[in-house]
Amino acid sequence: METNKQKADLEDKAQRVAAGEDIHAPAPEIFHRQPYSFVRRGDRLTARRQKAWDAYAPSHVLDLPRAIGDTSVAEGAVFDQEKLYGRTAPLVLEIGSGLGEAVVHRAAQVPENDFLAVEVYTPGIADLLLKMSQAGVENVRVAQANAPELLDHLLPENSVDEVWVFFPDPWHKARHHKRRLVSPGFADKIARVLKPGGIWRLATDWEEYALVMREVLDAHPDFTNAHAGEGITDEDPIGGWAPRWEGRTLTSFERKAGDAGRRAHDLTYIRN
Ligand SMILES: C[S@@+](CC[C@H](N)C(=O)[O-])C[C@H]1O[C@@H](n2cnc3c(N)ncnc32)[C@H](O)[C@@H]1O
């Protein structure tokens, strides 16, 4: 007879396979103390994406030294903004850029800023490169990397003006919460790279994760909630949600969440 544990393991495997993970590959936990916040999905590209990848990846995707695995970042990696962008300008970092909708949209609006998109999913990066070329923007570069490692090993202290984490994978089952990106340890990593006065914008359509994000960041000594004390109600005596930021374009991901009846919660924190 199946025990509850066996049943839970089977459900877990089914969910990971549905998300595209190769469950026969060595578990990432073997290499990393912190479980990954992502599963590897297929890397196959459509003809249009392949063309964009071939044309722009050599010049726009960072050539990073790897440790173990092709999304890792080795210690001692060097970030030379001048060399990468041909100038030094305020730097905006998007973690988990998906198909690149938000970053390309904003990069076109604010050509005077530099944008670094971090993503592990190859088809998503190829789509970003396609959008970037169609929009004619020059100020976006992409790192195909596991974000916590990039924060630790590539970006110098006080090097980033703004960080975005929009719709990170919610890992909604309790036993997967350890895979969530936003945690006190992740906030420490962001705090190191963000300049004093720098902004961290977050959004999620998963209400329970939004509450966790607010709890973690309200408690963090290096961040101040830009909307502390706002929007307090009987049901929500803490408040502190940010209004939807006009610079955040509606992505296909957010649109689907909206169609399913889940509205986005926004949060904005200032680095002390
Ligand atoms: C739910 S999608 C949202 C994408 C996009 N931000 C949007 O709003 O449409 C989350 C993205 O984060 C990426 N991701 C998850 N963990 C990551 C990590 N540790 N490093 C880099 N990217 C990650 C996933 O590959 C996925 O594309």
C-alpha cells in the first residue's frame, strides 16, 4: 500500500515533470546547499528564436566563467560595465526576466539607463533578444545564470541602482517553499549589490507569497518599505503595498494570472 510519503513523492515528481524537469538528472541539491528556484526546461529554439540567438547572443549574452553546471557563476567573475555597455550609466537588474517583455519595454522608454536581465531559460533569452532587436534598443545585456550565484560572484558591492523581481515562480506547495527566490538570505545578496537609496521592486500574483515577501523585507534591517503604513484596512492592518508601477508593462505571464482571477501585489523597498 502507498504511504502518504510515497504519494507525496509521486505528486512531487509529476509536478516537476509537468514543469519540464529532467527528473533523472542529478539533483541540484547534490551541488548546491540551497535548492534551485527553477527547473531546467527544454532548450530547443524555434527558427525565429534561433536566428535571434545566433545574431545577438555573442554580443549581448555575457560570457561568464562557470563553476558546476551551465547556469552557475564561478567565484571571481568580473563585471565590467564600461566594456559591456560602452559606457557607465545607472544599472537596472531584472531577475527572472522570462520572455523579456518588461525589460525590453522599459529599456526602450529609458535609453539613458543600462539594463541587465538574468534568466536561465534559453528560449526566454532568445525571445528577449528578438524583442530587443525589433525594438532597436541598445542598452540591454543578458546573463544566463542562477541569480543568487550572479549576485554573489559577478556584481560588485553598491553597483546596482534598481532591482526587479517580477512574478518569481511561486512554488506554492509547502514542501517547495525552500525553492522560493525571495528569502532573508536572498535579501542579503540584493542588499550587498544595491546602492544606498537604490530601489527594489517586486510583484507577484500569488497572495500568500506576497505576504511572505512583505514579512521578510519589512523585517530586513537594510530595507525600508517605500509605502509603509499605506493602505491599512481591517483585513490588512499592515498595508504597505505599492501601487502598480507604471514602468512595469503587462507581461503575458501577468495577463494569464489575471485571466485566472489572480491580481498582482506590488512591493517597493528602498536600500537604507
Ligand atoms: C514565472 S516566470 C516570470 C517571468 C517574468 N518576470 C514575467 O513577469 O513574465 C519566472 C522566471 O524566473 C526564472 N528564474 C527562476 N529562478 C531563477 C534563478 N535562480 N535565476 C534566474 N532566473 C530564474 C524562470 O526561468 C522564469 O523564466
